[in-house]
Amino acid sequence: MMWTIILFLAILSFLVFVHEAGHFFVAKKMGMAVEEFGFGFPPRAWSVKRGGTTYSVNWIPLGGFVRLKGENGEERRAPDSFASKPVWRRFLVLVAGVAMNFLAAAVVLSASLMIGAPSALSGGALPAGASVRDAQLQIETVVAGSPADKAGIRPGDALVSLGGQAIAGEEAARAYIQAHPDGVTAVVRAASGSVRTLTLVPAPLPAAGRARAVGVGLLATGIVSLPFGPAVAQGFAGAAGMVRDVVLGLIGLIRQLIVQHQVSAELSGPVGIAVMTGDVAKLGVLYVLPFVAVLSANLAVINALPFPALDGGRILFLAMEKLRGKPADERVEALVHNIGFLVLLALILLVTVHDFLHLGVKT
């Protein structure tokens, strides 16, 4: 449990730090004074001042922060303040954090594809130059109450052989099982690495729409490695696909809240993500890297939302300033962002309670 918490904090800190680094570097490039670039949150453990910026290491390891001169609308007359710069420069600074999280997702995913990423081997040809290792028939789903379920087979296990024969793919496995209605001898390797020999007798599964089956969904998988060029192309395309999926998921969540007045059990907050981190870590580093990419894509989308206290909310105020020809009252904007921050904290608390209740039901 302790290692899970440490890994979760390390991943979260890395992603938030990358986000803040985007703000930092673009602010410097735009001629804005950065008063502090902190790793973690106060209280401060150590600091040093270089070039007018305080670089600090803080005791709470939850990412980092950047404090810009005039970021809340003050010091508009100071030439190096955030508030004194044109709208387009401030926009670039605000959007830089989101861009860095997208870039981090693409880079991590590209590195994962070069090292070797767990991938489905069916459904299309592999990219040119791809190499495959550790190919296997993975058990993706298990029908409740089926012969496979009663035998203790679980999603994530792998089908090694049927009747003493190695099976080439999903269709070959299904054909073999259908050809042996009196039972098959299956060698199954659990996710933990243990291997068992089981006798499975196909049974009627009306709930799954099958006349007779053992009750498993199979998928041919393997560790796929790509050369640098294709890996980078696939990494950026994959990151874009992750962003699209997150956006569609948020739209679905909002629709569910409005129409059904309930929250999906799949929604996870900090606690749920920490638990998922532990589960993924058990599978190894090859699974952790794509998981980090997914989290980074989520962070990019969430920060881009036009909600007060988020980057998207601040960008919304910039758009209003551009349309009105003058900035909003700094006290009003600060109040709106403070209220937004409190609302976000309340939402995090609610989702955390949801995590505990959901995990309690699962266990």
C-alpha cells in the first residue's frame, strides 16, 4: 500500500510539475517576471534565488506551482508583469500548461511504443517495422456463473493451450471449444504467473447469447515495439485519441448527470486513481507508461475546461477582455476564481467519498 501511494504521488507530481513548467518557460519567453517556481506545495523545505526567481522545494509532494508577477491583475504598469502584457501573450502562458500535458502524454506514449507497449494483435496490420514479443491469448472477460468463472479464471489471465495444443488466435480457440462439447483441457496462466490445468465443459449461457460456451472473451495480445519514427507518429496520434476520448467521456458524464441524475460508478477521483495506479504497477513498467500518458491527457482536458480557477477559466476572462476592450475588475475576477476553487475542492471531496463507497462495494 505504501509503495502504491508513493508511486501515485510521484506520477501526480511529475504531471503537475510538467504542467507548471509550461507556464514557467513561456512566461519567461514572453518577458514576464516569475517570482517563484516551486516543486511541491508549502511549507517550504529549501529554496534558492536565481535571476529574480525563487526556486523552491516544498514539503507537500503534490506537483508544483508558478507565481507570476501581476498574475491576479495587479501591477498593470510594471512592464514585466503578467497583467501588463497583451492578451495574446497571456493566452500563450495560460495555454502552455495544457499543451505541456498533451506533449507529455505524446512523449511518454512514444517512449512506451519504442520500449514495447502491450497491444492487441487482431483487428488490423501492424505498422511497418513493428516487432512482437510475448504474444498470448489474453482473457479479457469472464461471464459470471460460467464454467470459466466457476473454475476461477479471471480477466487478465492467459490461455496457454487447449487439449495440449498451442492455439493461434481467438477464432481457433472458439472453433476448438465448439468442436469439443464434452469438455476441453485448458492450461491457463494467471496474471500472477501461476499456471493451472483445468477441465472446462461448455454450458448454455443464454445471458451471453451463446448456446454452449465456457464463458470467456479472448483477445490476442503482445508487446509491440516500433522504430523511432513510427513510434513518435503513433504516440502523438494516440495522445490525440486519448484527449478525444476524455472529452467524449466528460460529455457523457454531463449528459448522465442531467438526464439520469446520477454519476457513473466508473468515475474515479484521487483515491480511485491511486488504487488503479497500484493495480497497473503490479503488471510492470510497460503498463505504467501508457497509464501515465492517459493521466496526462486527462489533466490537459480538465485544465482546459472554461471553469473558474482552471486555465480554461482564466482564458475565458481573457476572451471577455478582448471582446470588451478592457480587463475585468481584478477584485471580481479574483472572487470568481476563489469561488471556483472552493467548488473544485467540494467536487474533489464528493468524488473521493464516491471512491470510498465504490471501493467498499467492490471489496
